[in-house]
Amino acid sequence: MKRRLPSVLAPVAALILLPALGPRAAAAQEKFQDQTSVVVVEVPVQVVKDGKPVGGLTAENFEVWDGKVRRPITSFEVVDLAAPAAPGARPPRVPTAARRNFLLLFDLAFSDQRSLERAEGAARDLLAGGLHPQDLVGVAFYSAARGLAMPVGFTSDRRQVERVLDALAVLVRRDVAAAERQRKLAADSRGHDPLGLAAADFPALVHSLGSLAGIEESLAEEALYWLSNRTAPHALDLLANAVNHMAIITNPLVTESKRGKLAAMTEDLALLAHLLRDVEGRKALVFFSAGFTDEMMLGQIYDRSVSSVAQIGSLYGNSRTLNDLNAMLEEFRRSGWVIHSVESVGAGGGRIGTESLFYMAEETGGTLFGNSNDLGEAMERMLAASSQTYLLSFPADDVPADGAFRKLRVELKGAPRGARVVHRAGWHAPTPPAQRQGVERRFAAADLVVAGEERAEIPVAVLATPFEGTEERGYVPVVVEIGGAALAAETTAEGAALELYAYAFDGEGRVQDFFAQQLRLDPERTAAAGAAGVRFVGDLRLPPGEHELRLLVRGGASGRTTLDVIALDVPSPRRVAKRLLPPFFVAGDDPVLTVREAGADAAGTGYPFRLGEQPFVPEADPELAAGEEVRLFVAGYHLATGDLRVSGRVLAADGQPVAGGVLTGVGRVTAGDGLDRVLATFRPEGLAPGDYRLQVTLVEAKGAAVSATAPFRVAGPS
């Protein structure tokens, strides 16, 4: 029953299907054997005794071995997720290498309806338990017919996970309350999120999960229609028919080739482990399943007292299915993943797969959550045991960039008697971007966005300014500029390629809005951009309050990345206070190529940047020539009617005023959107080349004044 998955990461309605790995060409890897890079390896380590973390250790208590080489520990950090935060303060950001990643994997191939009901409840117990706010959670499903799919990737936004669980509840429990809850929470959706940080809209999600589980689409679609219109009785009848159909599809007792199904599953899960090997931090796969029969795995019943592969092989001989399973588990170990098995059959359910689930957990250092009446309490103990991490770092110079696996060993010195050290089995040398699959690249991009740690490998300038909107959502235009030199570095014979991902997170780690754009410029458009580069404009709609914009730009040719993190304070229209936005520099007739976000409302009434009726895009990184005159667009809220006096001064980089520069007011334009617009001109007369800030002040007729500043640069002689 071998079957391969699609060769690209592609959305199927609301789901992301994971592709087949395919053969890895040895010749292609040898190409990078002689390339080296300086690498700093971070090793998250737990020390536990009697199921509880051991604290108070220092770097002197650890030795790190990279293969047969003892490495010096050059950095040491203790991360305690259970430590209380200071009153009124946000908890400190957890280092990327120490954060916890949980992937909730639901097995549709070896579970029936009752098992899935219990699995959904257990997943909710985990979410409601001791998760740290900065823990990341992803959701995946495995189906014998469709393989692996991920409705949502690793995200700090718990709402996205709950949306998936509600979709599962609608399908397996006919949960009207879940459908109604999601109907009320429905927000405008941009559709498919390529990085999987935001799940798709609820109807698409229900359709997709139904298709994955084998539910007839017509039944699921009609049931969802009736649920959304709150005519519950008819919907429940339809869903009952749909779930009965699903129970036949997923029931392990009526499948034809159970062992073939298991072989396909182990192959696909090994692929999953490989694709997720570069996810940074501690990684736990929470596998919700009824388990598969021990006869399928071994041909006979597995004895739990036999815990090693060698012992099993000597007892039962060479089983191909067992070998496949062990190869899968080895891939998880090498990728740093621990499997926690959650037996979802429950009391009186037969428990035909208990030993197989125990084996998967035991061989990766995880835990079996078996026939417990309180899975939530058991999972809380597991979370508590992993709450403290010692983060050890060591340099690994002259490591070939070949993606090879390198074994790790961490030894304790002077620790309490009975203490046990837990760490990943090893690490993988860097893999050149050209050797990474599309799926791996997308996981890597999502990892960077969620981590929120700035980097600057591509010169990028960003302008993001919140404007007032409705009480529900403000408007944030985002302008991204990439210079000609950076564009040239990403140009091949086919043209230039860049990837842009922008996500706005609120204070609780929830994704409030996003946009994603693949910039593919053919050779003609690339040549048109030339040395000037490209300017991209998109927008975000965000509720009033504080947010964090994380903008990732990645080169299609080089794989280099830049991540900018920008604080945004979206104003509420209820907060009636005079406010002036930073002055915007109007781009002249420059040769920069402007690209607008697909579907953006750049010409609509909500777009604030207009000169009369003509929309324009402001410069994100204004550079002025000596003596050049540029137009300024100054905007403010709740200013008094009547005349406005415009003045300005130039500030040095240290904030001190400097002589030079001429600002002239042109006129005031008041639109019906409550935004006052003032047009002005500015000349950088008398300013030496360098970086400055322009402070603009508007003075009302009665003397009240508001000010705002924006950076600019005066270019040197060409």
C-alpha cells in the first residue's frame, strides 16, 4: 500500500498537505562537502529527579560531547517557565532554543469516532493545562487516504488551535455550541496562510477535515449550512449520517490491509520528523490514537517488559513492519522530537493498541498517557517536569555544510544522586538553502516569525504607521523597500524572486492579521527596477491597542533573511486627542518599481495617502540630494478648525537641533474620514551628508501645538 504524497506544499481547502521527501541525491550533497561555516550550537537540557526538575545547577555541572570531541560551554542560561513574572510585567521572552513546541497529531487511520471524541477532549485538557504563554502549538492529522495535513503550524495563538478543535468537535460530536462559537468569532479572513500561523475560516476548515476523514463533502457542507443558520435538529441528523460514514472509513477493524496501512503511516511520519528537524527548541509530538494492534507491528503480542529493539528482534525475528517503525522512531530521535502517546480508546474500549503506543513513547523518551480518567492532570505533570531548561551553547567551527547528523552527549557532574539528564540525541550541520525543500523553507520562515528575533541579512527599510479606523479595526499601511543591490543578489536568468511575510501579533501572542506575497519579477521588470530597487505596499487591519509587526523578507536565490520587529499602537476612534502622525516623504519620479499587495485597497476610500484624488506611496527610507525639494504629507487627528501654522526643524541623530533645512506649508485638506491632511515642501539646504530627523509642528489658531518626527538622510556626492 505504498503511496506518495504531492510533491509540493499545497493547500487543499484549509489544510496544508505535507509532501513526499523523495530521494536525496548524494551527488547534490557532496557539492557542499567542502563548504564550512562557523556554527554556534544551542543544546536545551533538562535535569529531572523523581519526575521533577532539578534546579540550582551551573555550567560547571555539565560536560558536552559532540561526537568524540568535548566542546567548551561558551554560554549558559537557565530558563524557568514556572517562575512568576514581576507584577504588571510581561514574562521575559523565552530564548528560541529553549521554548517548547507541541505538535498535536490526530490519527484518523487507526481511530474510530469514539476515539476521536476522546482525543479532542484530551487536546482541550492540554490547552487548558500548564502551557506557558510562549509555548508553541501546532495541529496535524494523519489519514490513510490523504496522508499528513496541518491546518495550523506552530503558533502562539491558542485561538487557531481551538478553531481546529471546534471543527473536529462539529464532525465527531455534532457540537452545535462549537459551530455557534466560531460563527460569532468569525472575522474577515485573507484566506490561505502559507506559513500556517493562522488557520483558515471555519467553514473551509470543517470541509477540509471532513474530506480528510472521508466524510462525503455534500453531507458536511449541508450540515455546516444548517448549523450556521442555527437550525440544529436538521443539522444533527445530517452530521450523524456523516459521522457514521466516517466511522466506517476510519474503523481499524474493517480495513483491508492493516499492515500496509501501518507501513504507509510510518513512512509518512518519518517524513514529518525530517521536515520538522530544523524547528528550534524542545519538541514534543502529542500523538492521539487508539493505537495499532501488536500483531500488525510484530506478528505477535508485544511484551511491555521488552523495551529494546535488539530484544524484540531476537524474540520475533526480522519484521519489516517493525523495522519501518524503528526507522521512523530513529528519525524522530535524530530530529530532537519526543513522542507522548495519548491512548484515546478509554475505559472499556478494548485497548488493542496500548503496547504499540507505549513503544513509540518509550523509544523516544516520552510518556504514554493511557486509560486515565484525568488526562489533564497527567499532562500537567508532564508539563511541570519540562518547565526548567538549562541552555548550553558551544561553537562548532569548520563544520561541513552538508546537513549531516552529529551525535551529542551531555554528562552531569556533581548533580544530586538519582538526577537524570534529558537532551536531544544530536544536531544537524547546516543545510545550504538550495538543498532545502519548499516545505522545510516554509517551516523555517514560520519559525523565524514566531521567534520574533531580529536579523538583517538583506538591506530592507520598513514604514508602518497606524491610522484610525472603526472601533473594531484600525488601518496600518506597510511600505517595504528593497534596494537595487539587494535585488540584484536575488536575480537569476529567470528574474528576481523575493518572499514577504508580515504578521501582527497582539500582547497575548495572537495573530490579528497578516499578509504574504511572493514577488516574482520577470527579467524585463527586474531590469526596470535596476539600481533603484523595489517598493512594496500592503496593509493590515488591526483592533485598537498595542501590537508587534514581524516582517520577514527572504531572498529566493540566496535564502538570506531579514526580520524586522516594529511596535504598533493602533489608536481607538474613541480616544479623542490631538495627534500628529510622522511626516511622510512623497516619492518623486524615482525609478523604484512599486508593487502592491494582491487584493489591497490601495485605490479605495480607506487608503490615506492621497494628493488630491491621486494616491501615492510614501518613501520608507527617504534619501534627499543636497538642494532637492520634496513634498511632505502631514496628517493629524482631532485638530481644531481654522488656520494651521506649519513649522519645522532638523535634528541630528542624537536628537540635538542643527541649523539648516527649509520647511514651507502649502495647504490644509480635510477629508470626511476625520483625518486632517497638510501638504508642505522641504529642502535640505545647508545640511551635510548624513542621517537626520525632521520635526514638524502644527500650531492651531489658539496656540495649541502638536509635533511629530520622521528620519531622512542627505546623500553624499555621487
